[in-house]
Amino acid sequence: MKKTIVFMSIGLAGLTLKASGSQGQLKASGSQGQQTRAEPLPAPSFTITLGGRDACVTPCTQNRARADGGTIDVQTPSPSTLTVAMTGTPAADSFLGCTSTATQTFQLTQEFEIACSDPSITRVCLTLDSTLAGYVRSMRKAGACVSLASASVSPASWTGPPLALDHPPLCASGTEGRLCNQHLPPVQGPPMPLGRYTLVANFVLDTTASGVCNAHAVADFSPDTSLPADWVRIRDPFQGASKKSFGFTLTVSAGPASGSPSSAAVPHPAAVRRTIFMPDMPDTAHPVGSNPKNGKRFAE
């Protein structure tokens, strides 16, 4: 009788240890499934780094004329954005029957490099945006004109046509004035390789005035300049216009190439692994308790 009690105690202890081991395996499987879940990788980011620059503003005046301002400002307000602002104000006034002229010529060649945080991405899509804001006005035998406002972007190793835009000329002659705020549709280029790029921009302002007296012209595309009082007539238009946004401005932005998968939308295959625990269902051939395993794990 005592031997039977001892054997029963040993059997119960074995079953207890076996149940404890099965529960430990279930907990380990659940914790392992939780640990293998990973968050999606962050979206790739692009960085524009400025390189060499050749910026030149050339004023040219004759007789009673002036060329105020004349600045080229290049900035990177965000890691993936490059901006350019060209501003100036040439003006001409008649001088004893002689012709007066004033011209400002802006030329910029800016090199920059584009890199991506994801080393598997080798192409980038660039967008070129532009705005031309200011006014041209003239009186009598005079004229003012924006004869050129263009820009182009091309990679160093690209054989195709560059990303380019060109504003139409803006002119006034005689007793005329035109206040403009031209915003061309943004130009988006095809997928292009990462690496070195070159931005080329040109901007030309012309004014001329002739006659015996009171002929004058101005092309004002600067938020900072102000003509002297003797260069402004009472009937000149646009004297109270807001000049905050005056100038020829360009914006180059870098983004992912269209059609390329984003890491934020599609997680990397190795970054996410799901583990599902599926318990065995009892059947007539193997009743509950006869199967040594309580469940199976399947990885997706």
C-alpha cells in the first residue's frame, strides 16, 4: 500500500512539472512574438548641401540714371530646399534732351549636392518653382522692361535636357505702368541620380528715358530700395504698393522619385516578423491529454 502511494506521488509531481514547462513555453513564445514586432522604418529624407558659387550683379548707367539695390541671396531654409532671391531697382530720367539708361544684370551659377538618408535610394525628383513680383512704369518718352528671368537645374552626370523655366518679358512704354506677381506652374523633372547639381539663373532689368524734360522710367523689383523724392512724380502709379515680396525668387526642392516605394508606407521585410500561436484542436483520434505538445507556432 505504501509503495502504491509513493508511485502516485511521483506521477503527480511529474505531471505538475510538465504542465509548468508547457506554460513556460507558451509565455516564452508570446514574449518572443511581441519582441519580433517592429515599427516601420522612417521615410527617407533628402539633404541639399551648397557648393561653389559664382554670383554677379552688373549695373550699367548712362547720364541721369541710377541702379539701386542689386542683391543675390542664396539660402537653404530646410535640409531639402534651396531658395534664391534676386532684387534690384534701376531707374532713368531724361537729361537735357539726352537719353539716359540704367540696366541691372544678375547672373548666378550655384553648385549643390543632394544626398539621401537611405543608402538604397539612388534617385531623386526635383521641383523648380519661381515668382516674379514688382512693377515697371514709365512717363512720356521712356520705357522699362524685365527682359529676362530664367533658371535651369541640371545634374553633373545627366545627358538629358535640364529642368528649366522662363518668365515672359514684362515691359511698359510711354505713359504706362504694370504691376505684376507672376507665379509660373512648378516644373517637376524626371527621376534623376543623386549627387552634384548646378543651378543657373539670369535676371535682367532695363530702363531708358529721353526727351527734353519729365521723361522717366523705373523697374522696381526690390523690397528694400526707395527712390529719392525728386525721382518720383505725383501721378506715378504704384507709389503705395506693398513691396514685401518684390524680386525674382526661385525654389528648388528635393523629394522621392514618383513610383518608388516609401519606407514609411512599406516596412522593410526584415523589420517586421509576426508570430501567431495556434492551439491544437481536439479530435477523436488524439483526445486532449494524449498529445505531448499543447500547440504549434507558425511564423508569417
